[in-house]
Amino acid sequence: MDLVPEKKHNPGIKRVIGITSGKGGVGKSTVAVLLAQSLASRGLKVGVLDADLTGPSLPRLLGIDTFRAESDGKRLYPVINEEGIKVLSINLFSEHEDEPVIWRGPLLAKALEQFWGDTEWGDLDFLIVDFPPGTSDIALTAFQTIPFAGIIVVATPQDYVSIIVTKSIKMATMLNAPIIGLVENMRTLICPGCGETVSLFDDGSTEGTTRLGLPVIVSLPWRKEVAQARSLRWSQISEATKKDADRIADEAERSVLQAEPCPAP
Ligand SMILES: Nc1ncnc2c1ncn2[C@@H]1O[C@H](COP(=O)(O)OP(=O)(O)OP(=O)(O)O)[C@@H](O)[C@H]1O
Ligand SMILES: [Mg+2]
């Protein structure tokens, strides 16, 4: 079986970055939103594709809670948030955001292919793709459909998480998606009361420049403002969180600008 079939390029989209982990709940969507916000704050044209079709969370994190995405039966139209970020998520097509999507794999794959290929993304400098947890159906379709310029892996420093994250790193490698590096999340907690740094998810390793065989882009501490935020609006997050987001965006820009942009179709 050909694991990596020929992909359909989207001529208006310069570069696509995937946010993966394999593990659920480690901060993929948080990192996707921080990265998108930081890139948009630089005046770049940014889109976010929520590939987590059964557990979408991006619209709210990007400050969208009232708008609906549109479709004319052929093309899908993303919603544009206040920062100018184009957002497409299955939640934006649901009548009620708490309705579950109870679809089997082939239907989910078709939806993801449409999100990529049948959507009016317009011209984008970066499209950020937020992966679902796991290494099965949707993740496989995403890797086989979308030409990623780079993948950012998110992990918490816990032994059992590392094993699962390693599976997703191997998956990306097998599917020829270049990995930019690792965002380590929640190694430490910054006490909202006294500002002291406390070890939170501590697997005995020390903070370092490489982990799981990947360069560490940044180690994000647990922050109360991130945990409690209804959305992560650029104008509302602290300077410290912005600085962390900027480090992820710097690295994304640096590494993929060295690579060739998506070729014309
Ligand atoms: N650095 C952080 N500080 C505080 N809370 C955080 C941080 N990172 C993530 N969280 C919180 O942890 C939870 C999981 O984060 P998030 O939804 O980004 O993870 P995920 O990997 O996308 O999850 P899923 O696999 O379900 O899609 C959320 O409630 C989020 O607000
Ligand atoms: Mg998520």
C-alpha cells in the first residue's frame, strides 16, 4: 500500500503546519491557537483547520461562539474571527455545539478532505491544522491528504504520555511529514498566588533542549489564565503567554521558510 499518495495542493495556501501529539488533552488545541494568534499578530494571513472532527474545540478558543460557517453545496466558507484568522471546524456547521458527530471513518475522512480541498481559504501565509488525539483514521487521512510543511508535536513530560507521543512522531515520519520540534506543556506550574514555580507533570527528566529525539521549541508552564480562559484572544492574554506563543511562531516561521513553499498544482 502506498502510504503517501499524491496530494492535492491548495494554490492560495503557502504553508501548512500540523499540531499533533497522539495523546489527548496535552494542549494541542491550545498550542494551535497560540501559534495562530502570534502569526496573525505579525500581519500574516492565517487560517486554522480543526481536524478534530469528533471533539472540536477551536471556535471557542478563537473567540467564535455565535457565527456559523457557510456552504453553497459545493464550497465551504470559513468564519473569520476578530483577529482576522479564518477558522473552519465541524462545530461551525452544527445547529448546537454540544451535538455529537456520530460518523464512521469514511464519512469523517470525506469531511476532512472537504475542509482541505473544497474550502474557500483564499490566500494564506499559514494554515494551522489541529489534529485529533490518536493515530488512526482522521490522523491518517490528514497526513495523506494535506501537504504539511512542518509538524509541531505537543507532549506533557509523563512517561506513559511519551510512549504514545512517540507513536505519533513515528507516524509523521512514516508519512513523510517533516517535524519542526516539540512543545513541552505543563512541566511546571506558576503559582497564581506567589509566582513560585512548582513541578507539575514531572517524569524525573530535566528541562532540556531535546526530548523524545526532537528539539524543544518551548516549555509552556501551566498557567491559570490559560486553564480558565473562555477564549485565548491575543488582546486578553498576558505578556508571558504571548512570549511563549511568539517562540512557537518564530520557530514555525524559521523552519518552514527554509523549506520550499507548497508547489503550484
Ligand atoms: N499551559 C497550560 N496551562 C493551563 N491549562 C492548559 C495549558 N495547556 C492546556 N491547558 C488546558 O488543558 C486542557 C487540554 O488542553 P487542549 O484542549 O489544548 O488539549 P488537546 O491536546 O487539544 O486535547 P484533545 O486531545 O482533547 O483535543 C484544556 O482545558 C486547556 O485549557
Ligand atoms: Mg484539541
